[in-house]
Amino acid sequence: MSSTDGEIGMRNLTDKATYERLEKDVTAVKNDISALTDQITDVLNSFAGTAKKPWLPDRRDVAEVKAG
């Protein structure tokens, strides 16, 4: 069953107002998913920028800290 067949089936099972409300809800969910995807991408890019920093301090930095 293709997407088009499913849409036709839904139209036959529901009245016009219910179908339009369902369409509106599906569009809202798609928009929400898109917005969340953008936010997740931003966070991952932020982590990637942080990950580029060295994990261990340079030996000179450790010596300076020990020297106080």
C-alpha cells in the first residue's frame, strides 16, 4: 500500500474536518522534528569544537601547575 493509497483510505474513513486536523497535526510534528534536528546538530557541532581541544595538558602546563 503506497502513501497515496493510505491517504485515500484515511479520507474514506474520516470526515473532512478530522482529516484536515490530522494533516495539520502531522505537519506540526514534522516541523517539530526538523527544529529538534537543528538543535541536535548545533549541540553536536559544539561538542565537536570542544573535542578538538587537547584532552591532556601539555607537559609544560603540568610543570607550571606543580611549581605553583
